[in-house]
Amino acid sequence: MTKLGNTGVGNGRRRPPPPGPSAASGGLDRRPLITIDQLAERLGVTERYVRRLATERRVPYRKLGKLIRFAEHEIAAWLDTTRRPQDGNDRSA
């Protein structure tokens, strides 16, 4: 039997968490995420259209396993980037 050294496996001690953002450091974003149907309702479009936007990577989204979620602040920024400048040629009137 060979000794593998102190790997931390099976000796009852926990490994320290990997480096990265933590809640204590303020690096973890705790803003709520919204679902496809919630975003569709807010934009006034169908769920199918929101899914298409995500599939085509035209809207910022997060994937949590199989679930697709949207951060409200990212959607607000995305909407600002898609806004067209006003000009004097408004054809809707």
C-alpha cells in the first residue's frame, strides 16, 4: 500500500473554498433574475420571441443548468444599446 500524501480527501478536513468573488467581498451579485415569461411580459412580446433572442445571443442571459434567466440591470443596459436615435422623420404620425 502506497501513501499518496496529504490530499485532503478522506481525512475529515475540508478544503478551503477556491479563490474568487465571495459574498463578504461584495463580488457576488445578489440582484434578482427574471424568467423568460417575465421578460416577455415586460417587453410585450411572446415567450417564443424571447427564446429566439436568447438562442441567437441577441439578449444577455444566464444559464443555470437547463434554465435561462435574465438580470434586470443587463436587460436595461441592452435596451439602451438597442434604442434608435430620434430624428425628424417620424412616420408613425
